[in-house]
Amino acid sequence: EKLRIYEPSNAYDFGQIINAVNANKDKAACADLLTITDPKKLPVLLSNKLEGETLLMFIQSLEHYVAGKDPGLVYQHLFYLSKAERFKVVLALLSKNEKEEVQQLFDLLSENQNDQYSLEDLESLKKVYEL
């Protein structure tokens, strides 16, 4: 059954949707969520609940469903995701393969670069992701 995705108004709602998305490994639903969620609100919506599983779900969803259509939105999400509480901790716990997935998304963004971010912006964000 397809998950009903709506714009979360608070961290609790966001957490509930994320739990459902993770439980179903539903990357398309996660992409829908990220498409309707203002990237600037991510740190607040994630609160202190960022986990490796969630970070990877975001990365994969953005890569497979959003990057081709709206690389600017993907860049914004990656930027604000890096401001979330626990980001550094979660990043430090990623495996080599998981880091490679993050790198793939950045590669896609440099191939599809648009006027919402420069290659310099992308390079400095890559450093934040320790790539």
C-alpha cells in the first residue's frame, strides 16, 4: 500500500513519516517527502533524530528520484541536512560503501549543475560531507 505523504508541520510528524518510510524502504515516498519539505526546515524537523539509516534513505531517494529533475533542490537538502543535529556523528559512522553512495550523488550534482549552485559551492559542501 502506498504511503500517504503530507507536509509535516512539526518534528513529531516528520519522525512518524520517516519511520514509515524506513520501515517500508520506500525511496519514492521519501523523495515525495523531500520534494514537499522546505530544505531550510530540515534541521528543525529532524530535531536530534538523525540516524544513518535516515541519512542513507535521503541520499538514495534524492539520487534516484530528485537529482535528474531538480538538482538545485537536492543541493539545498544536502546543505541543510549538514546543519542537522547529529550530522557529524552519523557521517562518522558511515561505511566505505555508504560514503560512496554519497559521492555518487555529488557526482550527479556536478554533472547536472544548474544556476542554483556553483561548482565551488558543491566542492565546499563535499568537504562538509568529508568526501
